[in-house]
Amino acid sequence: MPSEGRCWETLQALRNSSKGRLCYHRDWLLRGEDALEECVSLPKLSPYSGWVVDHILPYKQENPVPSETSLSSGSASALDQPSVVPRSPVGSSALSPALPATPNGAQSKQESQHTESMALQSSRGIRVEGCIRMYELVHRMKGTEGLRQWQEEQERKVRALSEMASEQLKRFDELKELKQHKEFQDLREVIEKSTREALGHQEKLKAEHRHRAKILNLKLREAEQQRLKQAEQERLRREEGQVRLRSLYTMQEEVLQLNQQLDTSDQHKDLLKVDLAAFRTRGNQLCSLISGIIRTTSESGYPTAENQAEAERALQEMRDLLRNLGQEITRACEDKKRQDEEEAQAKLQASQIQQGPGPHTQSPVPNQGPGGTRNEDLQMKVQDSTMQWYQQLQDASAQCVLAFEGLTSSKDSQAKKIKMDLQKAATIPVSQISTIAGSKLKEVFDKIHSLLSGKPVQSGGRSVSVTLNPQGLDFVQYKLAEKFVKQGEEEVASHHEAAFPIAVVASGIWELHPRVGDLILAHLHKKCPYSVPFYPAFKEGMALEDYQRMLGYQVKDSKVEQQDNFLKRMSGMIRLYAAIIQLRWPYGNQQEIHPHGLNHGWRWLAQILNMEPLSDVTATLLFDFLEVCGNALMKQYQVQFWKMILLIKEDYFPRIEAITSSGQMGSFIRLKQFLEKCLQRKEIPVPKGFLTSSFWRS
């Protein structure tokens, strides 16, 4: 078309202009510093120019374009077919090789003019360059449009996906909110249910509290009433105790006055045929008895009816004693008066017949006891309750002997065999008790307990049981108690430390089988009457050997044992008794009280101090008892115990010393030194051999 031809002409004119010769590059901004250098350099053909010259121009020469319109249309058609253009361009150096740089300015100017003239002559190349650029522009526009369309498509997809994700997020949020709402509803229902249950439980607790408060108020009222009742009873008991105490003081005053009346009878001493010392001794004993009752009751609180009755009996005995003494004095005065009358009549007759001096009369001789010594009653009669207890134990022992008399007197060989087996089963385990370990001691205890419980035990390779004979249990109990006492008489007498293991087993058996304990006391009292304490009195017509046996001596073939051996046996039995009253079987029921505890030891000590001492015996027994049991009594009775020790030192020592001969002072000195040492240290030492916790772990 003519317009297109003019466009190319215009382009050619512009190319030939001064500004047309300037080098413009579409990518100069990306090339950086080279852009300024290119502004002063000559224009260059496109890299595609060589390919166009080689392929397009020969084809155009063979088929010349009749007009610019055809060329323009051909160029346009060529631009519309980008597939014929190769992707690998040929370098521009093929058409315009670089000229070597020369320092000569004139030569460079000529070459540049030559190059410019060549560039102006190649209008076809410019046209090709324009086509190429138009092709690149069209191709870039198509690419840009395709990229824009692709971007729009991707944006649409992204928007669709975003909207879908947003909708899904909304649905998820709705489901989550619904779930939370449901969980909140469930939680609220659970809370409401728990609240209702808690309110119900609270109401139930309130009802129970009201019920318990009502019961507690009733119990409090009952306790208050009980307290008031007990307070009233305590007040009445206190008033009765005060009345009894005043009565005791009155009786004590009367007894002391009666005792003073006994002392005033010394003026009739020459007239009496009886010994006034016995009356004075008994009077002093009765005074001491009432004083002991008052002292004991003041320590324990107020006297009981039994204390008052005992004091009344002592007062009545004192009255009877004084009355008997008065009768003796009256009888003696009458005899003296009659004798004086007879002497006066005899003198009168003698003076009448005027004879020599009258016949000599013999003075009365006081009664002599066995062995030529005066029969003074040094021992005091024990309390009636103690004697009753002593007699009950002896009766129980005699009844036990009668109970198994059939077994011991039987001549049947089978019965004799059973008797021997039972005796061995009862006595051999006791013989094995000494200072063995605690575990072995428990085996011995279990064996004795099983035997007494009717269980079969092994003895001598045979099984033995008390059920083999109806009288077997009585026999075993008697022999077992007898063996315990014999161990004290023999084993403890030789080895003082053995008292504690024997005593702890005896105490444990006593707790489980009380009858065995009663039989132990019966045997102990029979062999050692000082453990009651009881001083048997010599009765008229009694054989001396029988009396010595009652005192605890062993008499064989009319020969009495030596005093040292006698004291040794008594010491062993008293030590065993002192150990029993303070020990408990460690594996037993510790909640129950001791069947024969420290209160019996306190009673024994108080009663023996209220009795006249025996030479050598009292000092020995007091030392053994206090050495074994003194520490336990000190812990139990504390201040009252030390008062008792001071009483022994201040009041009882002089009485012991007064009756002790110079050859028997050993036991007295030993007791005196022991108590003085204890008073100095203000402590009774723990006895040697006492069972500790380490003994039971061994």
C-alpha cells in the first residue's frame, strides 16, 4: 500500500538523520554502564540480520516485489510466521566485522564515514531490522497477553481456592463452635448434676450432723451428770475419809496413851511373874502398826474401811493387852499381899516360939524358852488379811495335791509312765532356763505354755500331753510351780543373774495360767515364810525340828543345815520373788496389769519394816530384795520410796544392830553400805543381769 511505502521512506529518512544515527537499545537500562558507551558507537544490525540476508533476500531477488505494498505485506506475513525464524541467531560480525582500533584519528574518521555510507546504503537491512523488531514486539505482546491471561486464570483459580478455603474454614469454625457449645452444655449439665448431688449430700450431712449433735448433747448431759455424781461421790468419800482419818488419829492417840500405861507398869516389875518385855514389845508393835496404817493411807489418799477396821482391831488388842497386864498386876499384888501376910504370920509365930531365923525362900525364876533363852516374842503377828491370803494359798496347794493323788498313788505301770513323762515335760524346760538367748527362752516358754494348754509336746523322744490322764493338768501345774521355786532355791542362790530369765518365764506363765502363779506363791511361802512376810511362832509342845522346818531350815537326820547355806537359799528365793514382781513377758498382752506386780513388793517391804527384825535374816533379805527390785520401786514410787529408805536408815538400822551379835554383822554392814551409797547417789542401780532389749534380739 502507498502508505506503507511512505512509512518506510520516512523511516529511511529518519535513519539518515543525525539523530537516526544514534544507537538506541531496548535493554540499555539492564546493561548498566555500557549504555553510555553505546550512545557514541555506530549503529549495528540485529543478530538476526545475517539469517535474513541469507534466506530472505535471495528469495526476494528471484521474485522481486512489484511494489512496496507487497513487500510490506510480505514482511507482515513473515512477521506473522515466527516459526521460520531460528532460535539461534547468527552473530552480527558476519555482516559488520569489527574494525581494529588504531591510534590514528584520521584513519578512524575515514572508516567511520565509510561505515556510515554503507549503513545508509543498506536500507534493506534496516527494513529487515524493523521487521525483526516488529516480530519481536508482536511476539512479546502475544507472550505478554498469554502471560496476562495465564496470570488472570491463576488469579481466578487462587480466588476460587481462597473462597473455597474460606468457606471450609467457616464450616470448620461452625463445627468447632457447635462442638464447643455442645461440650459447654454437657459440662453445664454435669456441673448442675454435681451441684444437685452436692446439695443433697450437704443436706444429708446436715441431717447427720444434727443427729450427732443431738446424741453428743445427750452424751454431754450424761457425762455432766456422771461428773456431778462422781464429784458428789468423791466429796462423800473425802468426807468419810476425813472422818476415818480423824478416827484413826483418835485411835492412835488412845493406843499411845495405853502404851504409856504399859510403861508405867515397871513399878510392879518385881511383883510380876510374867515378862513385861513381851507386853511392851507387843504394845510398840501395835503402835507401829497404827502409825504404818496412817502413813500408808496419807500417801494413798484417805483411809478405807478396811484400814479403820484393822486399826480398831489393833486398838482392841491393845486394850486387851492392857487389861491382861492389869489382871496380872492385880493377881501379883494379891499374891504379894498374901505372901506378906504369910511372912508376917510366920514372923509372928517365930517370935512367939523364939526360934532362929526363918527358912530362906527362893525368888521366882522367869520362864525359859528352848535352849535356856528367855522366850521373848520378837516377831509381830502379820495382818489378818495377809494371813488369810497365806492360808488360802496353802489350802489351794493342798487341794491340788489331793486332786492328782490318784495319779501319784497308782500302781499301774501305764499311769506311772505317764506321771514320769509329764514330770519330765514340766521340769526339764525350767531346768534349761538360765542366761540363754532370748530366742531360746521363747522356745522354752512356748513349750511350757503348749503343755499347760493341752497340746502335745515332745519330751524324751515321745509325745506327751496332759490330756493323757484326767489328773494330768493338776499334776503338771503343781510340779511346774515347785520346779520354779526350786530353781530360785538352787540356781538363783548360786548365780544371781539367773533370777531374771527364770522370773520372766514364770511371770509370762502366771499371766496365761493364774493357778500356776498361786501354786508358785504357795511353794515359795512354804519354803521361805519370810516372803509372806511371816515369822512362825514356837508353840508349846512343838518339836524343835518341826519348828526349824517351819522357819525354812533343812533338817536331815536331826541335823540342821548351816546358817550360811540357809541364808543362801533364802536369798535365792527372795531374789526370784523380787524379779517376778517387776518383769513382764514381752510377747504377752501389755495392756493387762501384772498378776503380781510391784504393789505386792511395796506391801512386802512395808510389812517387814513393821515387824521386829531377826538377827542375820532380816538384813540379808532386805539387801537381796532392794538390790534386785529397788530400781523398779524407785521409778514406781519415787519420793515415797526414798522416805521408806530413810526410815530404814534412821529407825530400822538401830533395831537390827541391837539384836545382831558381833559375829553376824556382815549382812548388816553390807545392807548399810548399800543404802548409804544409794542415798549418796540418789539412785538405786539397775541390778546385774537385768534383761534388756538386746537380750531379746539375740
